[in-house]
Amino acid sequence: MTEFEAKGMGAADEGIQSLLEEKYKAVLIFLIKDLTIAEAEVLALQCLKDVMEEKISKSNVELVILPVSTKKFESKSEEYVDLLISQL
């Protein structure tokens, strides 16, 4: 079993938090499986794109994960974030 905790921070934090929970639950219901970290990253960025007033970009979004395996924060590079955003 995999567990995800996502947190939006900033001006749209309340909106992003409820949207993340809503979309995560919908994915679990329809796919009947856990998300991979990569899928969760895309889901989080898609939610940000949906709620942010400003256009989402590598310069106004940070993506950080905390894998259970390492228990260490991993800050994703701007290039990686940009790649994911380009696929939304």
C-alpha cells in the first residue's frame, strides 16, 4: 500500500488542498490502484494549474517529494518541473 500526503502552499492553498483530495479519491475509485510517485506529481501540478490565477511555470512552482524509502526531502529541478508542466 502506498500513501500520499499532498499540501498546497500559497495564495490558493485552500482551493488546491480540496482539489487534490477530490482528484486523488476519484483516481482511486476509477483505477482501483495506488498512484505512483510520478502520477502523484502530475496530479499535483494539474491541480495547481487548475487553481492558480497566474500561469503555472517552473519559476512559480516548487515540487518536493518525501519518499518513504529514504525519508529525505527531494526537491525536483526546475527542468523536471518544466517537463511535467509541458505534458499537462
